[in-house]
Amino acid sequence: MSVLVFTLIVLVGAFLAGFLGSLTGLGGGVIIIPLLTLGLGVDIHYAIGASIISVIATSTGSAAAYVKEGLTNMRIGMFLEIATTVGAILGAVIAVYLNAGYVAVIFGCILIFSSLMTLKKKVDHSTLEYTSKGARFFKLNGSYPVKGVETPYAVKNVAGGFFMMLFAGTLSGLLGIGSGALKVIAMDNIMRLPFKVSTTTSNFMMGVTAAASAVVYLHRGQIDPGIAMPVCIGVLIGATVGAKVLVRAKTDKLKIVFAVVVTILAVQMIYKGLSGGF
Amino acid sequence: MEQTKNITDKDIQSLVGNLLRAGVYLSMAIVVLGGIIYLLDHSAEKIDYAVFDFNKVSLKTVEAIFSEVLTFKGAAVVQFGLLMLIFTPIARVLMAVISFFVEKDYLYVLIGLIVLSIIMVSLSGGFAH
């Protein structure tokens, strides 16, 4: 395949990945990696390097909008970034020593888990019980605008959230994805944030987390300009268009169709990983 | 007291939002430019990504990318744009540290500096081998 044909195919594929990833809430990274590896025969190390770059582009782009709306809790983001950046570097270093087949198997499992999470109905666990000493010490309790009225919320189980974030960061660094699904669990279910705050704050942290592991991948030679270029351009444009459409579209059915497709891809990744195809 | 604090927080958030957006646009523009140069020079070549090779990509460090970018070779310009993109969220942490300092929230100055130093150690290549 020539460079030109490859670039064009990846551009289109990355656009679709970004578009569907943003419509379904799954993110572009988890789709672009199977496309590159299963579809185009690209080594998974290059696919992960390119994907992590696209995660920085999309999360940073949308974080800009969220921050302005005052939904992001910068202190929670900053505090948990200690966990996610340490995890991200840890994951990127583990990836060096781990057989590519195992990486593919772990990737497939996370893919299935994440697509199931997009189907689950979101429940708001937010609370006004100011009982956490950690939350008070780190000044994590906050407020956010609900229909123009500043509404306060309390944060719980800071240590539990921190460790879950360490895990999310490790997977992000290992697999080159944003691991948004795990971050939302840490913030929604464990720390009990209102989900508007958790979604935007997790998005805000994603860029920094991905930057930490991207640096390791850069030094490892996994960020190839010929792949990363069409991937990040395509995913970013796709995600931007997706975010515009999302406001108007009903995505329930799309999410189900997409979860099925993603699960098939995931099973293929796991099978190929176990049978030594990577 | 409370009122002035709210205003600073809002101002900071708006500033941070603008910085993030400008960083993404600028770095993507550089990537697109590099991509066009890259395609003009290499479009007919065969791709070779089937097996990962540590030595295939030559532009792996900040120093290498900075010294090569002025040759205006496509790959170098793309890597430079990608590096700018990587720096954007890192610059965001730096700005947050400064704004916490202005607010005299020294606990969060410290937390931000911890995050920055984790990334800096990684950037110096400390974890790559």
C-alpha cells in the first residue's frame, strides 16, 4: 500500500472513529486501534502511539468549552492528576515489557467493558453529606451551575477515588486510550460527584494524563508521524462534528448497534492476541 | 472576600479555556502543514508498519525535533506539531499553578508542581528505557 492511499484510508477511518466515539461517549481511541491493527495490519505499538495523540487532541479541544462553563472542578482535576499521570507513565513503561498479544487481550476486555458502560443508564449519586475529611483538607467540595443556579455538592471517599484513578491512568498509558469509562466510575460511583462535573473534570484530566504517557511513547519511537498525522487530524474533525450532531441526535439505538460492533472487534482483538497474531 | 475569589476563579477558567483551544488549533495547523509536505515528498512510497522497529522513527526527543524542524521536512514538522499538542495540556497545568499561587492556595501550588515534575521526569527520558 502506498503512503498516499494509507493516509487517505486512515483519515477517513479516524474521522468515523472520532465521530462515532463522540456520539456514543466511547471516545475515538478505542475505535482507531482495532481499525489500524485488525484492518490495516499496523503493529499495535504504532497504533497505541497514534491513538494517545488523538486522545490529547479531542479531550483538550472539548475541555476548553467545559472549563468556560464552570462545570469543571479544577482542584479535583489537579489532585487526581497526580494519580493518573503516575499511572500513565507506569502503564506506558509496562507496555514496553509486556508481550503485544497480552496488550491486545487487555485492550479487548476494556473495550467490552467500556461499551457496556455506555449502555448503562447514568444515575446521579451526588450528595450533600460533608463527611469526608480528605475532601475538606484538599478543598474538593464545590458547586456548579444547574439552570443558572450555583448548586453545591460534597465529595466522598477521596482515597478510593485516588486509587481508582491510578488504575485508570495505568490502563490509559498501557493501551493508549483515554479510559473515560473508568474515570467516570471513580468520580461518579466512588467520589459521588454530580455527573456533569465528573464527565467534564475527567475530560479535563485526560489531556494531561495522555500527555504524560505520550512522552514515554515518543521516546520509545512509537509515535510515527506518518500514522499519527492522519489519525489525530481525522479523529479531531470527527469528534468536533460528532459533538455538534450530538446536541440534536437521539443516540440510544446507535449506542446499542455500536456496542455490538465494538464487542465483535474486541473479541477479534482478544482472539488474535491469544493466538499470537500480534 | 468571597466575591473577589469567585471573580478570579471565573477569570482563570476562561483564560485556561482559551489557552487550551489556541494550543490545539495551532498545533493541528502545524500537523496539517507538515502532513502536506510529507505527502508531497513520500506519497508514492510503500508503507512499512507491520512490525514495530525502535529505530525506524528518528525524531524521538524534544532536542531532535527542535533541531530538525527548521529543515522543513514533512516528518519533522508533523512531529513538531505533535509535540506542541503534547505541551498544550502541560502548559495548562503550569498556568493553573500560577493562578493558584495568585490565589495564595499554596497546597494546590504544591499539588500542581508535583504533577509537573512527574511529567518533566518523563519528558527527560527517564522512563523510556
